[in-house]
Amino acid sequence: MKAEMASDTYKSIKRESTGIYRESGSRFLAYAYPVSRQEEIKPIIAALKREHFGARHHCYAFRLGLKGEPWRANDDGEPSSTAGKPIFGQILSNELSDILIVVVRYFGGVKLGVPGLIRAYKSAAADAIANAETVTKRAMVNLSVSFEFEQLNSVMKLIKDYSATINEQHYDNICKITFSVPLNDSTPLTDALKKLNISVYA
């Protein structure tokens, strides 16, 4: 009996959303962003720090990709595990990935204690997620092919049949195409291309 193929889909958010939580004069402003690469994280946090330069803490968590790796939770000076971990917990409980949530805290003069901080960061993150529109994404694999011009129609038909998206293309006597294909379709498409004696590169 053939084993069932694991799903290559996961949930993320469509666009930036915000949330807020207030307690004892402190304000916790949450910002949720759709992201797909780690390189996007630092510039977003840096921009928020410039915008909210008077805030005491800029805590965050992110999770990327189909398997939720890499991920990170950062307390930014709050007591250990009182900020980043509750934010990350909301990402996990909502089964989201390709997402960054930053919670900016303006201190109100009253210390909230560990339980209060956990509640505040969790609630702010939850509000941003509740205000977001979720989308379903498919994990993609990037592949390149090299083939003779006479094979172009056959290659293009396979790319279309397997819902691949062309990223780069060069047509000459020897053609080259780079495309993205859903993870679960990558092996069948590669096999079909190799049957046509077409070279496939990851």
C-alpha cells in the first residue's frame, strides 16, 4: 500500500496587521508581517525601532517555511521567556508560518510581574493575528532545466501541467528555464523531464 504523501501546504497571513493590549498604563502594540526569508526580519525590526524610539522594548518572534524552521523568539530585555515565547506561542497555536510578530511596549510606570507580562505579550500578539487575513501557501522548490529548442513545447506543457511558475528563461539553440514548483510536484515533474532526456538542476 502506497504511503500517503505529506501535505506541502501551510498557513500564513496575507498582509500586515496590528493589535493592541493595555494594562496598568503600559501599551503593547503588536505588528504582524508576512515574511518568507530571514533577511527580511532585521530591517522590519529596525524600522519599528526608529518609529517607536521612545518605547522600552521591541520583542518579537518569527517562524518560516513548511516545517516552521528557522524560528526565533526574542525578549529584548524583558525577563526571560515573558515576551518572545508568549508571542511565539500564539504563532504556534494558530498554526502559522512565514510570519513575524513584533510587540512594542510603552512602559506605564507600573511593573506587571512575570504573569502580567506573559499575558500582555500573548494578548497583543493574539489581537494582531485575529485582525489578520490568513492564506494557504504551498512550499515551493526551485529547479532549472537545460534543453534543445526543439523540446520547448514539451517542456512548457510539463511546467504548466505541474503548476510551476517560471522565474527566468533564455531561449536559443540550447534553452534554459528556471522555475518554482510545489514541493509535492517536484519529484514527478523531475521524473517526467528526465524521461525526455532533459537535464534538471536543483
